[in-house]
Amino acid sequence: MPAPPAGITTKASYHLRQLLIALGTLLWAASAHGQMPDPPGQVEPGAVPKHQAYLFAHMMHGDYWRLYYSVSLDGLHWELLNQGQRVFEAYRGHPDICRGHDGRFYLVGNRGDAEPDIHFWVCDDLIRWTSYSDYTPDLKHVPDYPKAMARIGAPKVYYDRATSQYLLTWHTTHDLGKTDLPEPYWAGQRTLYATSKDLRTFSDPPRKLFAWDMATIDTIVRRIGDRYYAVIKDERYPSLDWPTGKTIRISSADHLLGPYVKPGPPVSPNFREAPALIPSPDGKVWYLYYEQYPGVAYGLSVAAELQGPWFQPAGGTRHRDWDKYTVPAKARHGCMLPISRARYEALMKAFGKS
């Protein structure tokens, strides 16, 4: 045994000091771990959650435009299904799913930004999709948008039960002319929309969703209470003059088609896109996910109300003792939606975990 250090005259006092050092280390580790509680919104053990399970329909880095599934029981920890393989070979697009007027699920996509058409699929079980309809927006006659390019980006579909109509949104850029803005293609993006009662016939012509003039993409709209919220990506390039660039922001309106107020402050860091919004298992908190592109990681912001305040829990680091949420590696953007536990079990049976 080593001799006691200077000033320590007995073996007992030496061992006591070593014990105190070890105890201090344990207490420090415990306190460091205790400084990071789990995100709010979870239910107590044994309690029945209001939202029992969740589906994440998404793309994968290295296989863009194709459809993959991940599932979660708590809205925080996601598992990739089908051995990491595609779940529907016919699909192309940035996956977005809504529950429709007839109780069935509707999936929207497009074959590419330069293709003229938007396509819809339908199913009862989120497993067996069949082709439903096509829609080709008339981009040449959008009011107050004379220089729109023939481009259709990331269509999203939402069914509003209050008005019994679908809202279809996508982003289309326009020719900015001579400009010193970086990324003029993206700075020119605006959110366009059309409405429909059945996803077979659509309002004509398409229109701009927002009256304010700002580059936006990846817009999703949700009705919460008696108000509508548009979650958008601010698509201007970030700079000292435009510090909100490439962040997720939220606008709201009294009516589905607006007018929407100017978006609030960022709820994400810069260089995030493709927001996906779900309620927590207890239904009291909102989880807002967004991709750190291209396929780097997923971020999460949490709030009790969509107007905030929002905070970001730790996650996406691949360290189990640190992460409070986990998303499959290389998952790229899509949509998230609550599902029943029975539907979760059916998806597990149909596809299996990775």
C-alpha cells in the first residue's frame, strides 16, 4: 500500500480521505445527470396516455424522395421499421400524411421539383397505399405572382374539419431579376396553396398563402383550439441583416386561409427545415421536430403553447446517458402524426423493427 501523503499520519485518515474523494465524484456525477430532466409531456407509469403512439413517415439520406417509416410510443424515442428498407416503392416526394374527410389516410408527393404534377395516394391502415388522384397547379396565373417558375416543392396536405376542406400547400420560386441576395433561387420561394373538398377537384388558380413578402418553404398548417397556426421555414440566407434565416418560425390566423400575422421569433437554430409537429402523450405539450440538413441530425423544441416560450432538450448526440430523444440516423424530413396503439402494433406486425 502506498505511504500516506504528507500531512496524513494514519492509514485510517488516508482511507477516509480517499472515500470522501470517491463519494464526491459520485455526487458530482449524480448532480450533473440530475440537471437534465426528461422533457415534459410524458405520462406517469401506469397512466393511460391521451396519445398512445406516433408514426414518422420520412425519407433517408442517400435515398431521397422515397418513403420510410419510424414509430414511437412516447414521441421522443423513434425506431426505424422494415429493416431500414422502403415501405412503399411507388412513392416519390417529401412524405406528408393527413386523416381525411372519410376517415382514410391521404399521402401526398411529387415526382420532382421540376415535374408539373402533385400525386395523392390513399389507404385505410397506413400499410397498403393505392393511387388516388393527380393535380397539376396552374403556375402561370397565380395572382400577384407573374414571374413564378415552373417549380413545385414539397407539397403538404391538411384536412380542416372546421371548414370541411383540404388545404394543399407547396413552395414555388420566382425570378428575382438582378439581385445581390445569396441563393436567389431559395430567396425567391413563396408558399402557394389550393383548397379541395375531395382531393380530386381543386380551387383555381393557386394563390399565395401569406400577404407578407418573405421567402418560405416547408409550410404546415394546423388548427389548435379556435386558431390556425402556420409553421414555416424562413428561407432567406442568415446574415447580420437577416438573423432569422434558415430557422423554423410560427405564424397564426383566425381563419384557415388567413390573413396570417408576420411570423414570430425562431423556435430552432439556423439551418433547420421541414418542421413536424405532434402533441405529447399527455396532450399538454407540443413537440416540434426539424431536420438539421442535409441528413445530419434532428432537433426538437418543446412548448406548452405554440406561441411559446420554446426550449430545446438535449438529444441527437448518440450518447444514451445524454440524449432525451432519439431519431434514426440519416432520417430526412417528412411528417409525424399520432396513431393508436392498435395501429402501432399493426405497423410493427407488417414491417417489423430494424
